[in-house]
Amino acid sequence: MSQRQLIRVREVMKPQFDLIDGMTTVADALRTMQHVETKALIVDKRHENDEYGMVLISDIARHVLAKDRAPERVNVYEIMAKPVISVDPEMDIRYCARLFERFELSRAPVLEQGRVIGIVSFTDMVLRGLCRNIDQG
């Protein structure tokens, strides 16, 4: 029986992410998205004791597009999730996948010392993590 290599969230996460202010309109948030594969926007803390938020592209589709709301008149804070479940960069991706399953998550911010350093998704864990183990097995 072969030993599976331990793969940590840090190794599979995307270090590029878009950080926006909650008062930003959805239209401005979409215009300022810098990363082509972005499916989530991290909403910055308002102050030191605040928590991060997150808005998914699917949230924008459900709460703006499907309801025929003007993206110029909807602020991100109105449709974001906050607080969000975050993961530690040193977490084993198997435990991260279990956490995602338990809480029905598709992606989460990766926090180190209280700051976002990336985003991890099921896709990242499978394509960058599980596939790597298969190739080495």
C-alpha cells in the first residue's frame, strides 16, 4: 500500500485574488476584477476587529441579474456573505475538502496571521492536489 503525500492548502491555493470594499457597487466590483479566473471577491475588513466577507459570481447572478437589479445601485455589502469560513494554509487538503463538504462551500479565503493570502476551491484541491498524487502514484 503506497503512502499518499501530504498536500497542504498553501500548495494548491491561488495566491491572486481580488480584494474590494463592501461599499463598492457591484458594477464597479466587476469592472475592477483583475484576475480572469475569479469566481469570488474578498470583501476587506472595515476595521481591525471586523471580519472578511466574500461575494461569489453566483451571488451576483442570483441577487442582481436574476432579480433584474441595476448593478450600479447594489452595493457589495448587500449581497455578500460575512463572516466567511476561512482555512489555514498549513491544513491538509483532505481535511479542507471535508470542511467544504460539511459546510457546503465551494471556495474559501486562506488566512495567515489574520490576513488573506489566497483563495482555495474544490477545483484547486482536485486539479492541483489530487491529480499530483495520482501522477506520483
